[in-house]
Amino acid sequence: MEQVVIIGGGQAAASAARTLREEGFEGGVTILSEEAYYPYERPPLSKAVLQGAADANSTCLLGEEAARSQNINVRLGQRAEAIDRDRKVVKLASGESLPYDRLLITTGSRARTLDGAFAGKSNVFCLRSLDDAAALKAAMVPGKHLLSIGAGWIGLEVAATARKMGMQATVVELADRLCGRSLPADVGALLAEVHSEQGTVVHLNTEIESVGGRDRIETVTLSNGQTLQVDVIVVGIGAIANDALGRDAGLETANGIVVDEFLRTSDPNIFAAGDVAAMRIGEGRPARMESWANAQDQAAAAARNILGKEMPYAVNTWFWSDQYDLNIQMIGNIQPEGGSVLVRNGEGKAFTRFSVADGRLVGAICFGAPRDMAIIRRLMSKGYLVTDDALATAPELRKLL
Ligand SMILES: Cc1cc2nc3c(=O)[nH]c(=O)nc-3n(C[C@H](O)[C@H](O)[C@H](O)COP(=O)(O)OP(=O)(O)OC[C@H]3O[C@@H](n4cnc5c(N)ncnc54)[C@H](O)[C@@H]3O)c2cc1C
């Protein structure tokens, strides 16, 4: 094998390229990125970068110098338009055809947008890229009012950052709780309390009925009858997999490019990893994971399998979010069917919530208790047997190791 081509230039691409070199691959490694920047990580975009506490350069994962020293050819501003599987080439927007022996698709996902009255308005933003973050940051002015549409992770983090910057912040959410797809109801309710204590107004079970303004949206009328004056609107209503390239090439897709546990698509020469990959485990439905840790580890696993290592991906479910001074971390199965929950209270509002299934620790949420996570990882990897409520009551969690 001589040429590995990676489409997409984000977290997964950087991890895969680096792993190929670490594993001793000496052939060509090319990253094709449609963006103008060397691969960077996105989590700071809604946090430190938006707030101005970190600059854009601090997000870089694989800079020019590092790429050169590892002989990784990063081609910026190059959008892959099509994959010709018979000829094993990637077609670029420029008309060039780039040959590959193995191809890795890491095209990630894009922010879901709102059309209709929201389309083309100058104060409506979404947040996915460095450019999005720069545009949003420029609009965030202390004293002004920011509205987050959607109480998912990004909408909540942006609202928290806005409050930290001295803005007014409101969150509007259709569902009856925060982060409904990923947080259990009890934890969502506690997170809502944190937001209201910090002065963010959260409207649950609420729709936007109408908006006012011409080039900008100036007022928003909610289904609860309230009308808000707004200055900046952030749409945080989820992400859509960038899987069209795979679908058009005839690869199996199902809300993402379907891969097996070796990250192989339905074409054995093509792999996928990160936000775009929908992994099938056993008989289950293929599932996408949108997280930093998954992009990092899944892409490294894909790189090893490209090199023929035949190592199934051990799913990394770790996720974190920072809102105000609160750090939330999650791992494993946090809502096990038929399982139970043990809660260890920390200082103030902090707690760690353990999930137990069949007598074993299978997952946890650390709410303002980041130091517990390292211990939990080790307890879970050891298959910790929960025989009493020591997880909740032991004076020191690490003593259980
Ligand atoms: C604002 C924000 C905050 C986040 N915060 C957290 C957090 O706190 N914790 C956490 O665990 N996760 C967080 N995430 C999620 C995490 O960043 C993603 O899961 C991760 O970036 C996925 O990496 P990826 O490489 O699969 O995709 P991406 O990082 O999205 O990279 C894909 C790249 O491919 C490019 N591309 C797409 N199509 C083509 C094409 N045809 N040709 C060439 N290039 C193409 C895209 O432009 C992009 O540069 C956050 C995400 C965002 C947006």
C-alpha cells in the first residue's frame, strides 16, 4: 500500500494521520480539507475562544511544522467532490483526481440550520467552525441580549459564555428538558437550576411563534406569549452528518456512513471515522457519536485497521461540557435499562451519579466533580462489582481501586 488519502481536516483526520506515522507507515498520507486552517479542535469554540480567553491558534491540532516533520501532506481549501471507487481516485473541485490505495472519510458533521424567517438574517449564527466562532464573537457585546435556540450542549455553552461576558442570555427549547438526548431528566433539571442561578432565562416546552425585523431579527414572540427583544441569535439544534460523498459513491449510509467495528465501510478500501461514521455493533442499529474523544480514538483505530491490524474499536464514550465554572463529564451507559443509580454528593451542587447494571458499574456523570472521572474509568475498566453503596459513601473514591 502506497497512498492513504484522508478526506476532511478536523479532529479525526489529524488523529488518523498521526497514528499512521506512529505505527510506522512510510507511504504517502494526504489530508484534504475544505477549510482554510490546519486541523483544529472544536470544543474551545463555544467556550474559551468565544469568550476571548484563548485565541484561535490554541486550537490547532496539526500545524504546518508538525505536518511537515511527519511528512503529512495537508492540502487546505480542497473540497473532495466525488469518489470514483472503480478507479480508486478522489475527485477534487479543481478537477484534479487524486489516487488512493486506502481512503478514510472524516468529513464530520455540519450544524443544522433554521430556514424560513431565520434565513439570511445578519444576526443569526450557528457554531461549527473557527470562522463561525469569529463571526459570533464579533457580535457578542456586553449588555446585549443573546438568544440560544435549542438547549443542547452548544446552545447552553454559548448562553453560559454570553453571561460570563456580561450579556443577557435566554434559551428557548421545544422539549421539556435540557440536553434531552443525552442527559437523564434529574440531571437536566439540576443543570437548568445552574443556568437560572447564573441569570440565564430558560424557556422549556416553548416554540418560536413569530419574529420581527427586516435584515436582522429584532423581536421573537414565543408560544408562551412573551415577546423578547434580541440582538444575537444562536441556532443550536443539532448536527447533520456530512455523508453525501459516501452515499453518492454507493457506500452504505444510514444517518452517517455505515462502518463495522473495524471502521470499514461497505467498500473494504474505504474507512470512515468521527462524527460522520455510523458504527454498527453486533445486530444493533448503526449509531453516530459526536464527541471529541470518539473522533480522536475512532480515527486512530481506523488508521491501525487501514494498516491491516484487525483491531476492533473499543468505543470511547467519554464526553465533557463546560458551562460557567461547572464542568460536566459523562462516560458509559448513563441510563441503563433496568439498572439503578447511586449518587455521591460533593461540595455545593457537585455530585457524581453512578449507573449500575447487573451489579457492575457501567457509567457515570460527574457534575462539578471532574476528579472522580479518572477513578471511575479505572473502576469501570476493572469491571468493578457494586456490592454495597460504597461508591456513594466511601470517604475517598480512590480507595475503592
Ligand atoms: C462548538 C463545538 C463545541 C464542541 N464541544 C465539545 C465538547 O465540549 N466535548 C466533546 O466531547 N465534543 C465537543 N464537540 C464535538 C467535537 O468537536 C466533534 O465531535 C469533533 O470535532 C468531530 O471531529 P471530526 O473530525 O469527525 O469532524 P470535524 O471536526 O467536523 O471535521 C470535519 C472536517 O471535514 C471538512 N470537510 C467536510 N466535507 C469535506 C469535503 N467534501 N472535502 C474536504 N473537507 C471536508 C469540514 O469542513 C471539517 O473541517 C464540539 C463541537 C462543536 C462544533
